[in-house]
Amino acid sequence: MSFKTKATIASFGGRFVKLTHEAQSTMCEMALNLYLPPQSNSKPVPVLFYLAGLTCTGDNGAEKGFFQATASKKGIAIVYPDTSPRGLQIQGEGESWDFGTGAGFYIDATQAPWSKGYKMYSYITSELPNALFSAYSKELDKSRMSIMGHSMGGHGALTIFLKNPSMYKSVSAFAPIANPSECPWGQKAFSGYLGPDKKAWAAHDATELLRIYKHDTLDVLVDVGTGDNFYKQEQLLPENFERVAKERGINGVKVRYQPDYDHSYFFISTFSEDHVEHHAKYLS
């Protein structure tokens, strides 16, 4: 599967590449951004995936997250995928900002008509990395991957890691939807994509997955702003994630409540260095 390069931009000594490719799992052309640090010119470097939130594309984190500066110093490539398929002509896919286009929730839909193309879990965990490691085999080290995300993407990062702990070296999240089965955003998405079966929901819920996590340590960094309106509206529910970790005696779960910070990229960019440093411990 070949990528089309739409632009190459110099950034912190490395290259910021804007790409598109035809994806089988999502049945459409997918756009993404790839940051290659200067170290990738001489050897394969580890890869950090950043999953964005509701309404976003691969541009939001790339342009406003301020991750590249630290990634350049640490020699880490960053992949910024899109958040859903686009242009599938499914009735209703553009009617709501929190479901359909821009809101794929990083799961594989099982309910019609969304089961046609809304396969973001397969895209993120299989098709996209395989395509990247094939196309950039000299620049990217497929044996070293980590994952992080924001909001819906934080949900994606946590659940994908918990379902595939041997695939990724580390995980972190900004303001994740940590217990989607219990919040309006998650209930709407899971009902539409997965149907009414709560067991199917639990397989994509970080708090529920933590209940069956088979290790006694999970070194995860989570940041949440106390001024975040979505946190106040109980869309995020990080306390539930923390509570299950304590109940099960799982060590290493670090949830930091940052006074006054909101849900925006002002918040993310403030703590982006901490998150890249967190992953560098495992990727370097």
C-alpha cells in the first residue's frame, strides 16, 4: 500500500510529512501526518501514535500539540492519524459532531450501516502501522511503538494499549473518556456502533478493561484539567479508572489533576513535553 506525499515541511531538524493512502479497513482515502526526527536520517527510530479527539483530524495535534520539539530531541517519530473514515456517504454520518464523521471512537463498528468502513480499531492497530513500517522501513523501528491521545483519542489510546499490552511499550492520555459506558458521549457512540450489548461496550472501555488487566503494574500518565467543562459534565470520569486501579492493586496509574486547565490544545501543549518524556523512558 503506497502513500502519496502531499507536503514535506522542515520541523525541529526533522521532516513533517503530510500523507494520504487508500485504506481497506475504512474503505476510503485516509489522511495523516508523520513527524520524522533528524535521527531517522541515519537509523530507524521508535514511533509514537497520537490519537486526536472528537471533530479533529490528524492536523490538530500536529499543529497545536507542540510534541515535535521534544520528539526531535529524543529521536521519536510521531504519527497523527485521522479520527474516522470520511466521505462514505452513510446516511447521518455528518449530522452530529460526536458521532459519525470525526468521531470514529477507535472501535470496529458491528452495527449497520456503520460496520461498512467504521473500522478505526483495525486501522490504527493493524493497517496503518503495517503500511508505515513497509513504506518507511529505513526510518521507523516497528519493534518500538507507543500510543497516546486526547479525549476520544485518550479513550482510544488507553483501550488499545490495554487490549494489546505486548504491542506497545507505553501509554498516556490527555483528558481521556475513561469510562465511556457510563457517560453520554460513550453511550451514544457505543449504542450506534456496537448495539445494545453492554459486554461489547466493556471490550472498548478503559475502566472495564482495567478490571481484567492481567498485570499488577500499569505505568500510565493521565492529565486532566480541573477547568475542563467536559470533566465537570462527567464525560471523562477519570476517577472511575483510578478507583478500579486501586481496587485491583494495580500500581503505576498516575492521574494528575491540573488546576484551571481546560480541554483545549492550550492544555495539551502545556504538558506535551511531559508525555513525550514519559514515552521516551520506554522507547529510547
